[in-house]
Amino acid sequence: MGFVTTDDDVQIFYKDWGPKDAQPIVFHHGWPLSSDDWDAQMLFFLSKGYRVVAHDRRGHGRSEQVADGHDIDHYAADAFAVAKALDLKNAVHIGHSTGGGEVARYVARHGEPAGRVAKAVLVAAIPPLMLKTDDNPGRNTHGGLRRFSVGTGQ
């Protein structure tokens, strides 16, 4: 357990359990929860030999309580600050609710360089609009998402 400081000087709490050389699974919580809500899943995957990581989103749990930056772009950047500080590679990112939107934006913006993200799992997610449109010119479905395909789990 520890803290990382984001580019905009917000302290983000994280848990990092398991062997540092094992494949990491990163858990992204929903609104208004915290990393503690993933403990049962983290313990399960820890028992299977994975490295498990979860963080408290800004304004949640043990992370710094701030009045600004409560949007998917900041949440993804905060998750990247954790992943970068822990040098996570080949990670599986699992997000629930708002955490799912965070994962989608994280993969789109921070999934490169290749090798950082292995898979993304969105559970009852609120994914952000990632399609580039006239109303949403700053988005693009290519880049980090191009490597991933949508499947049925079969």
C-alpha cells in the first residue's frame, strides 16, 4: 500500500499485492466506492499467483479529497500515474461502473506503448464516448483500442 502523486499534485492511494514479476490485474472501482470493494476478488487472484493492484479514485477512500478533476479524463490519468509508478506491464484492467469508463479511457489514452495492457474487462460500465464526431472532435477509437476486439466470452 502506498501513494502516488499525479501530474496535478493529487495523492492517490493504491494497494499492490503479490509477486512483482507476476502478471498484474488492476481493479478500478465504481462510484462512490473504493479499492476495498475489490478485496475479495483481489484475494482470489492473489491466491492464483497474480499481482493485484487497486487504487482509490481521487475524492474516494484514502485518496486526496479534491473539488476538481472528477471526470473520466482525470480518472484515467490517475490510474496511469499508478500504473507508471508501479511499472505495470501486460496488465489486465477490470473496471466496474465508473471504473469501467475509466478503463476504457485508460486503454484509449495510455494503452501504448504496446505491452502495457493485455486485456480490458468492463463490468456494468459507463464507458465514455470514444468515437470521433463533430460534437466530440478530441476522440478517436483507434490507437490503444485498435488491438482489442469485442467478444462474447465464448
